[in-house]
Amino acid sequence: MNFLSHLFLSGNSEGLIIGNFIADSVKGSDYKNYPEEIQKGILLHRQIDTFTDKHPIVEESKIRLREKYHKYSSVIIDVYYDHFLASNWDQFSSVALNDYTKEIYSIIQNNQHFLPDKARQFMHYMIQYNILEAYSRLEGIQRVLEGMAGRAKFESNMEHSIHDLREHYSLFENEFKKYFPELQQFVNEQIGT
């Protein structure tokens, strides 16, 4: 899952939201340097990633991309699934996506003293280009994939994967719609809701 899914699955807890947002920038046991609720968010992020990486429905999606994008297929699927969450937002939330993203940006900005440098840099980019809301549009997904391809250590060709999304759109969307409720249930069990 990518940023929108992780943040959405954090519910209303600012600590979980911040922890989920910074988790990729926090290595190993460094999470223990944060307040307890942020620690929980970092650990939740890791649990979500593990659940996602091992899930058979997600594997079906990745197989469709693996020949072209190899190890980057997982990253691409994370972005695709955020697109399907954003484009089907009203099925998952009673709060409009625009209002939700404004609230999330506000929470992250108000807690930026907790953000590692890498996360703080991304925060500025995310807000400037309204990335969370941009996930709902294919043009927004294209921009995200191009940005990720530019930051990849090796040639990834991720910027071309928008064509695969268009070609197999309904297959990916159906897989997301089967998978995401299972992820929500898993998260609810982890956080005790």
C-alpha cells in the first residue's frame, strides 16, 4: 500500500497517522525513539506491508507486471491500489476526499517536528502537488510513477506502467476491491477496533 492507504487505515489517531507516514524513513528499532502512539503507527505500517506482500490477491496483481518491472512490480501495485482507493473513495469514507486530504496535510504539518528529513521533504512535495487527491486521476498516477522512476536506484521503467494500468484496469480494480476489505479487517484486529 502507498501513502493514501496507510494514512486512511490509521483512522483518526494523529499518532498512528504520523507513524504510518514516517515509517519508511525509520529503520530497524529506531521507532523506539518516538512517542508510543507514533511507534504503534510505524509498527502498523510494517504489519500492513507484510500482510500486503504475502496476500494471494495482491500476488495476482503483481504477476501481471513482474515480467516487465521485476522487483518494482510491488511498488507499482501499491500506487495502483492507492488509485483505486481514491477513485472509489465514497465506498470507504463518508468524508469527501478533498476534505480528508486537507485534514491529513494539516495533521502532518502540525507534527512535522517528528518527521525525519526524508519524510519532511516528501511532505512538502505531497502538499504542493496534492498527491493524495491526485491519486484519484490517471494523470496524477502518471506523475507519481514518473517521480518514483526518477528516484529509483536502477532503471525501473515504472513511468511506463500507466499503460499496464489502462490495459488491465478492471482486473486490477476488481483485485483491489476483493483485497482491501480483508486489509481493513486485518488492521482493525491489529489496532483493536
